[in-house]
Amino acid sequence: MGDGTGRFRIVTNTLRPALDGDIPAVTRLVHAAYAEHGAAGLNFTAVDQSEATTRLRLFAGLSWVIERSGELIATATVSIPPGEHIGRLAALARQPRVAWLNQLAVHPSHRGQGLARRLFETVASHAKHRDAQILALDTAAPAAHLRALYERWGFTDGETIHWPGKTYDSVVMSRVL
């Protein structure tokens, strides 16, 4: 990146575990990342979740953030085993050795840089080292671009579920680790 002097400075992304102090920034990040879904009528929790909900979601498993120059620009969480809430809806979540990818988000101004892929690979590696055999997730059935991204990463469609209070059905997707 140029600095106006003809020199270039190196911009690095730092991947690290999420901390309690990250909650306000992660809340802003997921609001920005999921705003387009809200505008399309998909009331993902992340569209307008409170900081209390962010705390619950971040620490329902192991979460990572990617930080650049002090700004949080991406996040993801993995739950091993999946939380009870998803287990009530999805049969796959009740099976042994399953990990669940939650709330993957990249700030819109930082998309297209491989950040989501880096988080996915981190989550998958962690799950595999924790003896999970399957990595699963759920996403809105109408969110075709998200489903296509997950398919490129090797996920396949499974059952359809419906979260209480949501305006859409969700598709459970999974891949073998």
C-alpha cells in the first residue's frame, strides 16, 4: 500500500482468538457484514444482535478474529459439540464428532481477500485436531451466494430447518474433515 512518498508499507492481518474486549467491535463487524441480508428481508441474528448476544455467540465455542491495523475485519466461531439450540433443530448436530461453524463474517470493505477462507481453514483445522469428523453449518436457504461459497469449500446440502422467528428456512450443510 502506498504511503504518498513512493514507498510502500506492508499491511498485515493478524489472526487471533477473540477476547472479551472485542465484543463491541465484533458486534459492529457482524452488523456491517450481515446488513445486505437484512436489506434483502433475511433477518439473520447478526443483522441487529446486541452485545449480549455477541458475547453468547462468541463464547459458545472457540472464536477467532482477523485484525488489521487495530480494526477487526473478520470473525468466525466453531462449537464442538454443536450447541443445544441447533441440536433441537438439526439431526446432524446431535451426532457424535460433529463441529459447527457459526457466525462467519467479513466486513464488506475487506471481502475478496481470502479472509473467509482463512477463517474456514482455521476452524476446520481446529475441529479436526479436536477429533471432529464432520464440520457443519446452517445458512439461509435463499442466500445463494453464501451457499455457493460453502459448496466451493466442499460442503453439501443436508436437511432444511427453520429457526423460530426467522423469515426464511435454513439449509444445514456439511463436509467431512
